[in-house]
Amino acid sequence: VRPVFPEQAGYICRIDTRAVGSAVVGLGGGRHRAEDDIDPAVGLDAIRAVGDAVDRDTPLAIVHAANENAWERAAAVLQSAMDIQPERCNEPPVIYGKVEGSTGHERRK
């Protein structure tokens, strides 16, 4: 169990969430195929969010890995999955818009 620190200080402007999920699968915390086992002891913790400031004292996430090689692979994926910029980025709005005309509760015929 070790933290992964960014290669540079700044603000997280974008996260490739598919890559983060792939890091978990690579650790053994997810499946490539339905018959694959899942290791409940591995995964990610304390993952930073878009807009968070990070530096050499503030990790991107904590990696729970079965061995050093797995930790190194997951760390590399996390570092490349997070776009860190020196200036604070414009965060996307929490709500992008509202779908009009449907509540999702209508009965279908």
C-alpha cells in the first residue's frame, strides 16, 4: 500500500476514468473475463478529483497492490490518466442540462 504522487505540482483538470478503471483491473481488482477471480485486497483509495490541487506531498491516489510490479504499473497508469496543469482549470458544471418532457416514470404501452 503506497501513494502515487504526480510528476508535477498543479491542478487536476481532467481524468481518464476508463484508464483508472483499467488500473484497478490490472491490479486484479476487476475482471477481464467473467471467469477471472477478483482480489479484494487490491485497488485504489483516496483518488483525487478534477479541480484538486496536487503536489509532492499530495498523492493522486493510494494504490493497494499485491507486489511492486503491480504497483508500478498502476502508478504509471494513474500518472498518465490525470491531466495536471499549473493553473486552476475551469471545472465542468455539475448539471449539464435538463431533459424536458419526461420524468422517466411514465408508463410505457
